[in-house]
Amino acid sequence: MDNIVSIPWGQEKITTATRREHRLGQLGVDPSGRFFRWARNGTVALTAGKLLAAAGPVANHQDLVTAVAAIGAQTVTVTLNGTASTLDQYEDGWLSVRDLTGEGHMYSIRSNPVAGATATMVATLRQGDDIRTALDTTTQCSLLVNEMALVVIAPTTALGCIVGVSPVAVPASDYFWCQASGLATVLVDTTWVIGQMVERSVNVAGGVTPVDYSGTAERGIIGQVHQTIPADTDHGVIKLYGLL
């Protein structure tokens, strides 16, 4: 497929602090068939073999008052609710129409300006992804950063969706290939046995643990154990399911 980048052997272990080389979320595949997505690390350096998650949404950029936008419009104006926006904070991110007129649609954001904490902000949509159902002043929209922007070590309490595993140490703010499927080495929390299904750990940040089927919280299956590991804090191999 034309929209999948071919990643040579070992390329997933190279990071870059320069301007991104691909669009955030770009899909890549190595010769073994493992899939990766182009990502940017957040403000904390990563070590290899950690489960990663998307940064949580900005609370004051959800359920925003929206100005009228006609069918075919390529900009949407929203009023921020207490937190300023930074330049292109939502580049490659999303505008979700959460409620009322036009609800249920999601649009890809190309750019946004700096705006004050309670000011209006104009989100420019990608060409071709223009407004399909007109919006009005009753519409409630939410702004979401691209899930591969500013990724974090998966916390013990979920803030955003699981996006993959770090295949290499990544300095803060660097771009890298985040592994999204296939055999992956990842931090162990609690003894594994081959064939067990695994999920995000609620005890060790960045760790993976066997699924607790008796638990009260559903945390989401992310893969299956491929290599038995007898001790915590080791790194073992799982078949990472497609987090694409």
C-alpha cells in the first residue's frame, strides 16, 4: 500500500530530534511484518520496552461552544474553556462533534493558532475533510491531539488509549517509530506463562501483566505471552495485537 512506509532492519531503533519525518500516526512495516507508527515522545525520556499511551485530552478543550459552520467549511471556530492553545497544538489531531447539531462526525485538523484561555480559536481542517453537516451555536465540539503526539509511559491509571511499545530509548520530545503490532519486548509485571492474554499493569507504569478476569475494571487486552518470564521487572516477549 502506498500509505505504508517500509522500515529497514533496525530503523525502529533510530530517533530524531529534528522536525518530524512523517505525519504523526504514519504507518510503517519492517521486513518481518511488524507494524510501527510514527510518534513523538512527551517531556519524559523513555527507556526501551515500555508500554506507551496517548496523552490525555485537555479538559478545558472539551465540549466547546462552536460558531456556525456551513457545509463545505474548512474552518471551525470554538471558544476555549479556561486553557490557552499553543501554535499547531492540534496539527494532525481531531475535532470531534460530540453533541447536538452535526454530532457524530470527526474531522482532521491541519493547523490552529495560539489563543487565550477563554478566547475563540479557529481550527483549520485538512483539505477534503470539510464540514459535511452544518454546525450551529448549539453544537458542542471537542479538540483532541493526535494520539501519537506526546506519548507517555502508560500510567497505572489510564489517561489515554494504549498506543504501543517503545522499541528503543527515546529522549524527551524526540520523534520515533512506536511499535504497534507483532513480537515485542516489554516490561513484565507478575509472572507470565506462554499463551496468557495480557493487559496494561495497574501497579507498574509501562508494565504488562496477565489479564485479571476477576477484576472489577476492564483494562483491555493488548496481546498474548510468547515467552514465559519467571520474575517481575524482567522484560519478556509478547505478541502485540494491532494497536493501529
